[in-house]
Amino acid sequence: MLAATRPIAAVVVSIATLTCTPVLAEGLSPGEADRAVKAVRSTAGFEAAVAHLDRDHDRIVAEIVTLTEIPAPPFKEEARARAYMAMLSEAGLADVEMDAEGNVMGLRRGTDPAGGPVVVIAAHLDTVFPEDTNVKVRREGTKLHAPGVGDDTRSLAVLLGYVRALDAAGVRTRRDILFVGNVGEEGPGDLRGVRHLFTQGRYKDRIAAFFSMDGTSAARITSGAVGSRRYRVTFKGPGGHSYGAYGLVNPMAAMGTTVVEMNRIKTPLQPRTTYATSVVGGGVSVNSIPDAIWLEVDMRSESRDELARLDARFLEIVNAAVVQENAARSTAAGAVSAEVKLIGDRPTGATRDDAPIVQITAAAVRAAGYAPILGSGSTDSNMPISLGIPAVTIGSGGTGGRAHALDEWIDVAKPESLKGMAVGLAALLAMAER
């Protein structure tokens, strides 16, 4: 990467003087995006910021370790959030706070005296792992091994590195940049952190563009939002002794019929639409007809319409399974019923391919020597995308693997890490000038 040619403290550069392409209602062409990113990367400020990331690399790695070793299971992110809030303050951000939902954030003010639109870059605080998980980081050479180390703890540390690098390089942007550590991205969290940020947070009416940094790949750009519907269905019945009450309706049978019939559904390959009958529980003992049994189901699609069709078909199957069981066995002691509870609802949508945030990010990927990979996923960007706010999810750089597994790992070898970090930094700065 670029090395500093002068003391960092002496470099005070306004990138606004070099990237002044106006926002185009009809979108941005790849050529315009390449020019905007090239202008950013050619400044002394950007070179100095990358040089500071180089010198700061060991600290960034240390912060990855520190944060990883603070458990942050869904709905129990507070300890990590408070530690991260202190780090945001130490990095020099203004208006550092924790909001009502538990998100922590700090503002890096731009040169626009009116304030105006804000560009957000966020990483999620939570992991998928329960609180009793061993999150001690094990290091082997340049590899760090621990649950949650890459998804998404590395990104939290990279954001801190960005703040320090921009300040050390004296870089000023036109727009305010809001740095966020948000809660509730994983599984049962159901995007509660970004929902609050965009619907109730103090900056909700100012956010003009949103970057979610999640995972490691610097080449991948997630601009499509895969929506999801998740249910817990509790089938209830009278229960009874497996021998003495034999012949009574059995909620287990209705649940089983639901699983079998759902798994006969054919979904389209394009737009990609999926489902899974995922988790079951309940019952009393092996010699009892259960009085309650529950099933959890996950459904996803890139298409709002396909997701709605799948959702409707699932509910039809549940109702039909109940009717079938009540017709098949005795309801003398009571009938089988189904209590359907929605436990997850992530919206669908997509940021247009010609949107400035997509084109600029792709240009930043190319400028770093990678080939952009555009795709869809279920990330924090789902929420702003569904509201019509331009958003993409990007990686923090470096490599990693086994996300959501106990043997999750990342490689923090400096050359690849710095190369990847430069992608997000260039895209963020270019967007903060629009």
C-alpha cells in the first residue's frame, strides 16, 4: 500500500476539493465512479491515512482480540457495546452515545456548516453464539481463531482504525460520517438495531447512504436484500397417556404433516427462494401424547412477491394439517390447534446497480486490484434498502472462514488486510463528498 512521504501531522487535506461530482438522479456510470475513487486515492490525505493504518495495524489486531473476548450473544450485547462506546470516544468522535435500543455511535463532523445528509458506516456488535461460549482468541501465526472473530468483530476494529487514520492524516470530508456499532443483526435479533436507527434514532431523517461492514471479503458487494419470514408454530392438544389415551388427536402428527408438506414445495431458482423446517421441541415423555409441540421455520427470497407466496402457502399447510389431524382421530378430550407466531421479518429489496454507492464501491474494489462481486444477502443493509436509502454491505478485508461455527477464524496478515481496508476507506470517503 501507499507509504507516507511526510510526517502525518503535516498532512491536512480536504478531499472535497478533488471529488465534487454531483449526485445524479439517473445514477452514476462506472467511468464516473472510477474517476471519483481515483481522485480520492490520489490525495496526500488518503495516502497518509493508509500509511497510518499500516502503522496502526497491531493496535487494530489487539482491538479485534479485546472485543472478541467480550461475549455479545443476541439481546445481550451491552458489555461489548459499552466497551466499544469507550473506544469510539477514545478515537476522538463527537456526540458518542448509546441509543435506546443499545446501538453505540459517534459522529465525525464534515465541513458542511449546515450539517445536512449523513453517511453511515456500521458493524454489528452481536454474534450468534450463546453467552456460555468460550470466546478466548487463539493465535497461530497471523490467524486468529475464536467464535465471532470475523463475524463481525474484525469490522468493529477496522472502523476504529478508520477514525484514527482520518484524524492522523488531517482528512476532512464534506458530509458528516456516523460510525455505528449496532445490535441485533444476527438471527433472533431481526435487525432491531438498524430498525431503531432508521425509524426512531436521532439521525433517521439525515441518513443519505449506509455502509454495513460485515465479514471479510473486500471484493464482495451486497446490494440486494434477501428478505425472510420466520415463524414458531406451537401445535397444542389434550395430551394423555400413550396407551391409555390412545386414539386421541396428537399435535405431533399435525406438526409432522406440516414438515412433510412444506418440504414438498417447489421454489424458483430465480429469484432465489428458500425455506427450512429448522428447529422442533416439546413433549413430556416417551410414553405420553404431547399436549404441545413446536416448530420453527425460516423462509427467504430475493423477491417480495415470491416470499409472500411462500409465506401464504406455509400458513395454508399449517391450517390444513390441523384440520387433517382433528378429522383423523378423536377430539373427545379436545381438538388440536396451532398458535402461529412471527419471530422474524426482514424486508426485501435492492439498491440499484447504477446507484452511486454501488458504483463507487465497485470502483474502490477495482482500484485495489480486486474484481467486484455483486450479490444479495440478509444483512443490516436490508432495512435502509427497504426504505429506499442507498445501502451496501462490504467486507473489512483480509481472509477468514467458518463463520457461525466454533472454529471461526480470520487471517490478519498485514499486506492483505491493508489492501482490503483501503477498499472501504476509499468508498466511504468518495460517498462522503457527494
